[in-house]
Amino acid sequence: MKIDWPSHLPVMVQFWRTIMFGDGGYQRNPLMAHMKWTSEVRMDEQKFQHWLDLFHSTIDELFSGPNADLMKMRSANMATMLPRRIKEFQNLS
């Protein structure tokens, strides 16, 4: 799996600005964005938990306060929901 980080990072910023502040303009489907990788990479709870641990430690390093707490809560919800939805989608196929 090779990710084009220069083009992916602005999309991630847009996504999280939309999740956090409603002003990022992200209008894609994050489930479908992750589904395209499932043939190459196992997208399961462990993978998302690893991402969540890294994401939370980065937030803790750089931020504090109510917005940091909210971002950790919303990212935890995302890390729980996405692998479940991926599994559901795969079971329908």
C-alpha cells in the first residue's frame, strides 16, 4: 500500500476540520475511502486501535483543553465505527 501523502494530508485536514468545526468542506465518504484499501491491507479493530493510539498521543503532545478532548472522543468513535462498517459492508458483498 502506497499513500500519496502530499495529496492525502490536505484531505485529512479537511476531514478533521469538518468533524471538529463544521467548516472544512469535506464531502467525501470516509467508509468508501478506507474500503478501497481492504484488498491490500487488513482494516480491522487492531489497525484502527493502533491509529487511535498514535493520534491520541499526537493530540496530547500538541494540544490540551476542551477541543483536544473533543477530538479524542470523536476519533475514538471513528476508530470504533469504521472497522465495524467495513466488516458489515464486506459481509453484504
